[in-house]
Amino acid sequence: LLQPYSCSTRYHPFYFILTGIPGFEAYHIWISIPFCCLYTISITGNTTILAVIRTEPSLLQPMYLFLSMLALTDLGLTLSTLPTVMQLLWFNNQKISFEGCFAQFFFLHSFSIMESSVLLAMSFDRYVAICRPLHYAAILTNSVVGRMGLAILCRCVLAVLPSLFLLKRLPFCRSHLLSHSYCLHQDMIRLVCADTRVNNWYAFAVVLLIIVMDPLLIVLSYTLILKSILGTASRTERLRALNNCLSHMLAVLVLYVPMVGVSMTHRFAKHAPPLVHVIMANIYLLAPPVMNPIIYSVKTKQIRQGIFHLLFQRKMY
């Protein structure tokens, strides 16, 4: 049994308690059906895109290498939340160990930042392809893309690790009941009974330098792209260039619209029913991994052809 909570001692709970869908606990087994479908779509869609890019030599280009990074990120984001969400909905197992919660916290936030970072890299790829087409092959070689991928990985790890260590050093001597079915920084820090000003300032810096800066740089890249298209291209070339960017623009909207929605809900709807916060958080974490493979499969001709080729080859064998 857990000992009574005391703020005078450094207390770490043996486990945290996760929350499912508030008010619908009796229907968790039925709610698990759409969740299971969404996770299946995400895993199947992203692994298919990875398989297509790996097996099609013509797709070993910077644009599709960045797309494979996005698919890997979406796959990681999906697998970060799947175990706790499904064990809660299927078996009503609400407990997660102290170490397990921090591990999920690390991977969940790392892949979230990675998603934003990869979309920023993809916007740079589109800028070079449209505004500097003659220098595209020289600027974005496969080795440069590989170094960009390594930089994205280091950026995410270095952004999340300090917040993890800053949080882990603090005592958790309040209720260990979390408000989601996975471990989020903003949820866990509510349970701390110590001064969290350092944590809050670091979280603010991360939000400012990554979550705010990335979309601003993406908007800047598309502003330059539009300026270039409207200034030099014919109507047909404009439509072709915009169509090449459409998939990426939709992926950006799928990530940042729910992100803004979650932020606005936390900021201006603190007293809203818990169900609202849970729904918004689930949309934010599930929408990109589910929608991105659908968007790129439908809107990108080369990926669509690669999927048909992959399926045809399997039928032949």
C-alpha cells in the first residue's frame, strides 16, 4: 500500500493512474473499436509508405526521404500511446509504473517535436525545389538529407531530456491520478508539490523556440514560394507547383490546427468538462499519424503508383 502523501519528503509514487474517457467508463470496450481502427490505419498506412519508398529506386530522392522520416515519426507517435490507451480500454488497466510513465513522456514529446521538425525540413525542400530548381540536386544531396535527419533527432532528444530530468527530480506527493490515458508533461507537473518555476520557464522556451518558431518558418518558406510562383511562372506552372506543395500543406494543417486547438482549450477553457480536453488531446495525437499516409497516398502520384506496384508484386508471388 502507498504511504500517505507528505510534502516534507521526496516522494515518488510506484505508479500513476491513467484516465480513459470521462463519463463513458462503462463503454470503454465499445470505444476501443474506433481507436483500434485508427491505430490500425496509422500503422498500416505508414509502414506501407516506408515499404514503397524502400522498394522503389525512383523514390530515393530528398522529397521522399523526408516523407519516410515523417512516416517513421508518425509510426513512433502511434506506438508511444497505443500500449496504455488500448490496455485501459480493453482491460481497464489504469496503472502505469513511475519509470514507464517517464519513458512514455520522453517518446511521446520527442516524436511530437520530431513531427514539427520534419515538416519544417520538408518545407525547406519544397522551397529549394521551386525557388532554386537548378541548384536542387547540388543543395539537397542524400548525404545532406541524412545529416538533416540526424540534426532533427538530436534536436528532439536535447529538447525533451532536460524537461524529463527537471521533472523527475521533483517530489510527487499529491494525487497520482493523470487526466489522460498517456503521460504528458503538462499533466504530470500538476502532481508535483514543489516549486516548478524552472520547469515552467524551460517548457515556455521549448514552446517558443520549436512549437512557435517552426510554423512561422514554414509560413515564411511558403510566402517565398508563392512570391516566386506569382512572379515568374505561367498559370499552368503555378498550378503544378501548388499541387506539388498541396500534400505538405495539408500535413502542416493536420498537425498545427489540432495543436492550436489543444493550446486554446488549455488556455481559455480550463473549466470545460474533462471530456473536452481528452477529445482534443486524442485528436492532436491521432490525427497526424492517421491522416498523413492517407494524404500522401491520395495526393502524390508516385506514392500511389508505388502502392499499386507493391500490391501487384505481392499478388504475383
